[in-house]
Amino acid sequence: MIINQTRPMYRFTPKSLHIDFPLLGLLVLLIMLGLLILYSASNQNIGMVLRQSLRLFLALGIMMVFAMIPPHKYKLWTPWIFGIGLALLIAVIIMGKIGKGAQRWLDLGFFRFQPSEIMKLAVPMMAAWYLDRKSLPIDLKSLLVASILIFIPAILIAKQPDLGTALMVITAGVCVIFLAGIHMRIVLFLATIAALAAPLLWHVLHDYQKQRIITFLKPENDPLGTGYHIIQSKIAIGSGGAFGKGWLAGSQSHLNFLPEHATDFIFAVNGEEFGFIGGVILIILVVLISLRGLYIAREAQTTYTRLLAASLAMTFFLSAFVNIGMVMGILPVVGIPLPLVSYGGTAMVTFLASFGILMSISSHRILFNNMR
Amino acid sequence: MRLNKSVNYDRFESHVHGFRLSLLVALIIVLSFILILRLAYLQFSQYKRYATLSLKNQMSIIPIAPSRGIILDKNGVILADNIPVYVLEIVPERVSNLADTLQKLKKLLPSITDDDLESFNHARGRNHSYVSIPVKLKLTQEEVAIFATNQYQFPGVSIKARLMRYYPLAETTSHLLGYVGRINVQELQQVSTTNYRATNFIGKAGIEKYYEDTLHGKVGYHQIETDVSGRTLRVLSKQTPVSGEKIYLTIDSRLQQVAYEALKDKRGAVVAMNVSNGDILAMVSSPSYNPNIFVNGISSKDYQKLATAPDKPLYNRAVRGLYPPASTVKPFVAIAGLEKGFITPSTKIYDPGWYRLPGVTHKYRDWKRTGHGVINLKRAITVSCDTYFYQLGNKMGISAIEDMLMQFGFGQLTHIDLHEEAPGVVPSPSWKRGSKGVHWYPGDTLITSIGQGFMLASPLQLANATASLSQHGRRFRPHLFSHAIQDRGETYDFKPLEEYPIQLKDNAYWGLVAEAMQNVIMSNEGTGYRFGRDTPYTVAAKTGTAQVFSGSQYEKKSYAEIPEALRDHSLFIAFAPVEKPEIAIAVMVENDFVASAVARKVLDAYFQLNQPQEIP
């Protein structure tokens, strides 16, 4: 009885849900805007909107579960998650070899998923887990090990071939290394190396990937092929003007001039119908969500959680940046959807799961630094 | 102590992390600023341009087909040309009731067939609805006039002048050039859909197929502004298509015509080739067909008729027709015997008119029942003595024969620039086990050494091997492509490809076989008497007669009494002039003896056309 009295009485409070309300609010705003655009982009196909909403509810549920798991558990599980993810990636490649073709999916009969999505979370977790145990400044050996941990899954994903996801995985890992305190001189040195290595990388790319980069540099070279997407999406956005043509009134999107207008190119529909105002609101929402993530990273109490939080926030931002940049014709066409807005399930689940982890980091606060 | 260090360290680490985090914040701000600037650029500064493009008018991209490269012979005579024709086309977007319109069109122009409508529907499926799609190719002047007077009833339907493939020499070059036809679904999967967006034709056979990539060119386009009803308002930008390359072949069309005329009404093939670089000078297969009917879209009934005709006119006998080489294989077997040391030039045997394997009663007969008496190798080639080669074959065994015939290129693709080629057969015990499931018998070796039995060779392989013989073992890959001229005027040449040469212990063997082959024509007992001895040039040749049917019932009958389909095939290989060989030729005529006469006509024409220029 006495013991019971010293322990605080359990009472349900919003705190016990472990939700970060500012983040949740921003996410809901972005999701609502996304559904609004999707309704128009799908030519008012209510079925598509309902399917997307169902997925969103599922993903939000997953987010809340992830938020309740305390961060030290994530840290404990990190090597396992990474190992299993890697094994699944290899399994997918072997199955793809047998099936003679590109294979990203693992079919478990009742459920299909892409192991590369797990890696979007597992790679920054693993990099943070590894660098957390190293003292500053990071020496070259640790840097090398961390890079291997990042690039092995990235190369496997690029071979699937899924260049977009591979780039995102690399970005997530590099964010962790950068934040962990790698020397600025090394950052500059590596940037130079990367610039010099670009021509080499060119030879590794698949033909269709090369084609995309060529098309990006000169879209007018290929107006019948990939360049057509960029030309049409620029027309859609440009014709939106300051205030847009109004919801459901975008001619380019509805006359099917704009390809992929519900998935990768959905930002063009936003630009056409809601104009500059709509575009800026969407971008600001993305920025606020990312900044909230970085704020959570700043307040994080351990190195592991800080590195992980910042990396997840940056992955979200850079995905959105690459997608919007591509739709507006300042970045090459890589198949990266606009997070939480584009139609489609898998990437959305991963992003909301990563926000679940962010919420876990922000809400599970410990009073004494005894977890390190 | 440890705790203290840890606290200090943490503070240092947090400081580093804090600084890096601010850098990331800065990065986010900068990148999002770039996005907003770009958005502003598109939606404010470019607003007018894009609004015009999207609101009042629509922008369309109309692909323009490149014109297909023409094909010429070595002297610049056009073999495959593009000629303008009238084509009835529909822009589906501008037709309100497509099915009704097609029905009405069919009533107006009865020449439109169901096949036409089917390929129209195919093409419609893979194009934007604003792209003009052909319904009926090659309208006659009369049909053009009929449609023109009724055009007001058909919005969205128009007559356009298009370029179509035309083969001026028609039947003469059909197997060689192949033909183009409308692209089908399978073919579309093998080419770049972008590059073929405006293309209706693709090479289906022969040179047209083999050099499809070279001949096709690169698609161009018009980026045009159209009003609501689809009329072109103005051209925004234009990318002219890059024409396909002009291909010059090694063929001499005059020689080709002589060869075709010589084979007319017969079934057979002629291949003539330049011995010193592998240039194919003439390649004819007979009977032939008119490739121009394929371009227009052959009806399935006509196609069935061609495909099932007993004469097999679609079949390229020159590269795909496989025949027993018969006695024409003897010079090559002779080289094998000399090289492998089983005989010397002076080895003599006695020929009683038959050969018997030790311990077997069956007699392998010579074509001459009375035999040739005492005979050496040279004479054995000249008179085509079977007995000599029976005993040589038995001495050598099949593997020695197989080895040398493979070196001459039999039993394998020559890799000429045609997809139709067949590899033929050089038999061996393992081949027989694999394909027939039975053992090799010594008798198989005997009949192989006189070119009967299982061995099969194409006329191309025979011409190629004869060329190698004339060049003392130097071998060139036969080819039809001479050079090409690109759209921009750049020329590139074909480099003759030299194959691995045949090297003999003694080069005198080549001379011996050549002399024996010259005697085939010149000697009184030579088998090539039908060729004639009155040529202004020297010839080394070998005749061959492939039995189609061997049976006693016809042996005594006169030639005219034997049904045509059971008459022997005749073969003829030759090179000329003997002193300094220029040309090698192989002729094959089914169920007829005229191969040597055909070869004579072609060689006469060659030397007449290539007379050394007299100095005035």
C-alpha cells in the first residue's frame, strides 16, 4: 500500500498519448489540403479520395503507435531492424532475378510491401546508433563504417531500380553524419569528390535514368517522351497565376494534358487551381513541419534521438523539395512523390511512421540523463 | 571523474549539434525560398505565356515522321525509293461519330478494306487523339476526286500526300531488299515508341529489316497551338526530323538483273561475290514476288496465296535454301585429304565404277557405271570421280572432312547482313546422334565425301567457300552494305571483315585444285562442258548434281519422261579469272540441269561490265 501511494496515480491525460500537438496540427492541415487537391486531380473521383483517406487513417494509427514506443526501445532495436531490412532487400533482389525483371515488392500473400521503405527509417536509425557510440570528432574510420552502412542498402535499392528512394536513403544517412559532427573540411572535401565522381556515376545509371537527366537538362529535346511531362506541368502551374483558376477548374489537369496528375505531378494541379497563394501555403506547411522536426531534434536528450530526429525531418523536407522542384522544372524527373499529398500508400505510411518516431522523441522526456 | 568528463563532453557535443542544426534550418529556408522564387517566376513573370497556352488555346505536339533512307546499288542506281502517294487520314479528335464516319467512308470508297480499318484502329490506340492517322494508303486519282467533292460531309477527314516505299526493280531485288510494311504490335515493342510515334512502316525482311535503325532516321515534331476545334493557329516550335541514312549496297543491279533473267521461270538461286573483300555483287532467289504489294498492305488472302504457293516465292533460297552440295563439295574434300596427309597429288587409285567397304557387299556406285580406270586426284576432280572420293573419305574418316568443311564456313552462319540466313549442316557422329538419334555408319562418311547424304549448304555458303578457295584460304565475311550517307552528308564505309584464314602446309595444293577446276571446263572429259570453252576469261569451276530421287524405275528413262519434281538439282560453283580471281559464283537450280548455263550468263555479264578501260 505504501509503495502504491508513492507512485503517482495513473490518470489518463493527453500526455499519455505521447502526441506532439503542434506537429499533428500541421500534418492534419497538409493532409486536408492534399485530399482537396486529390479530389480535383482525380477528376472528382470520390472513390480515390476515400481510398486515400482510409490509408491515411491507417497510417495515422501507425504514427500514434510509433509515438507511444519510448526512444530507448528504438535504439535497442535499431541493429535488428536494420539487419532484417537488409535481408528483405536482398530477398527482393533474388526474387527479382528469378522473376526476370524489376522487383520492389515483397509479396507475403496477404500483404505486399517494399523493403526499401523500411530502409528509409532503418538507415538513419543505424547511422545514428553507430555514431552515437563514437566520440567527437568523428575519425575517418567511423566515417567509413557509417558510409558503408548507408551505401550498401542504397546501392541495393538503386539496383531494383528505384533511384528516387535510393537518393532519399542516402540523404537521410548523410544528414546523420553531417549532424554528428563530421569535420567541415571533410564535408567540403567530399563535396568536391562527389562533383568529380558524377561522370563516373553516369555510367552506372540505367538507360532510362540517364534519359531522365538528359531530358531534365533539355526538356525540349524530347517533347514526345519524358520532356512532355515537364512542359505540361510548367504550363499548368504557370497558367494558375497569382490566385489560380479555382478549385476543380484547372483545364490542363482535367483535359488529361498533364500526366501523372494524381501522383508525382500533383503539385502542378495545386499550382494551377490555387495559384501562387496555394503553392506558397503548401510550401510553408512543409517548411513548418520540417522546422518542428528540427526543433524536436534540438530538444532531444540523447545523441541518438537528436541525430535521428533531425535526419527524419530533413528527409521529409528534401523529398518534398525534390518533388516540387521536379514538377516546376528545376530538378530532374525522379520518381519521388510529394509526401502526404500524392496518391498512393507506401511512402505515406513511412512518413507518418517517421513522424510517430519524432513524436516519441519529443514526448518521452526523462529527468535524468541516465539513459546514455 | 568519468561523470564529469561525460557532462563536459555532452555539452561540447550539444554545441556542435546545435550549430549543425542551425545550418540545416538555414538550408531549409534557402531551399524553400528557391521554390517560392521559381513559383513566382512561373506564375507571375511567365503567367501570360502559359495562360495563353492553356486557357484560350491548347498546345499540341505533332510528331513528324523522318523520311526513310533510300537504298542504292554500288553504282548509285536506286533500288528502294520513296514516292509521294495520296493517303486518306483521320484526326479522331475532330470526328464526332467515328464509327459512323468510317462506315460512310467505306461506302464512298469501296476500296477501303476491313484490314485497313483494323490497322487504323490499332494506330489510333497508340496515338494522341489529335494525331492524324491513315485509313487508306495509295488512293487513285479517281478516288481523290470522289473524296474531294464529298469532303464537306467528313470533318476531320482529309487527304494528305505522304511518302511511300517503292522498289523500282520489284521482283529482281525482292529477297535481297525485303520490304517494309505497317508496324504491328510486336514490332512496336521492340522499337522506341517515341521515335516511331509518327512512323507507319517498318522493315519486315531483308536489308530493310537488317538496317531498320539506320534507314529509319529520327522523328521530328511541330509544337503547335490549336484552337478549341483543333485548327492549327501557329507553329510554336519545330524540330525537323533527321532523315534515315542513304545506304549503298555492294550489289551491281545490272548483274542482279542478268542473274534474275537467267533464273526466270526456274526455282533456284545465284550468289556472286567479290573474292577480295566479300562484297556480294548479285544475289537472286527465284521464283520471286513483287515487294511493292506488301508496302500497300497486302490483303490476308493474297498473303496466304504467296505463303502457301508450292514454289515458295517468299523464301530466300540464296541464304536460306539448304541443299546437298553434291559434287561441288569435292574440291574442299580434296583440300582436306591433301592437308591432312591422306593423299598426295600423285596418289592414284583404280576405279572399276564402284567402291565397296571392306566386309560389306553393298556397292557404292560411281556416276559413270564403267568407271574411270586409273585416276589421280587432279583428274578425279575434273571428271568428278565418285569412287576416288569414296576411298579418300573412308581413309580420312568423318572428323577430318568435318574439320576442313567447317574451316571453309559450311555448317555455320556466314554472318552476312541479313536475318534470314540458315546455318546448314556439316554432319558428324555427334550431330547424327543429336538430331537423328542413331549411330554414324562408315557409309555415311562415304556419301558425305561426295556431298550427298546429310550435308546441307546454302548457295551463299558455296559462293563464300569458293571465294576462299580462289584466295588461297583468305576469307572475307560476305556482306551487302557498302557505305551510307547520313542526313548531314557524312559518309561512312563498311570495312571488309577478314575471317580466320585457312592455312595449308603447302600452298601448291591450292594451285592443284584450281588447275583441276579449270580442267572441269577446258578438258575434254571435264563435266563442265555445258558451260562452254569460248569465254574470253579463264574459269575454274565444279559442277554438282544432287539426286532428288534415286530409284531404278527412272534410271533407264529419258530426261523428258521423269516428272519435273523428281529431276535432279544442278549446282555450279566457279571463280574467274583463274590467274587473278575477282569473282566467285554459286548457282543452284532445282530440278533442272541449267546451273552452268546460268553461271555462264552472269560471268559473261560481269566481265563485259567490268572490262578494263582501254586507253585511247
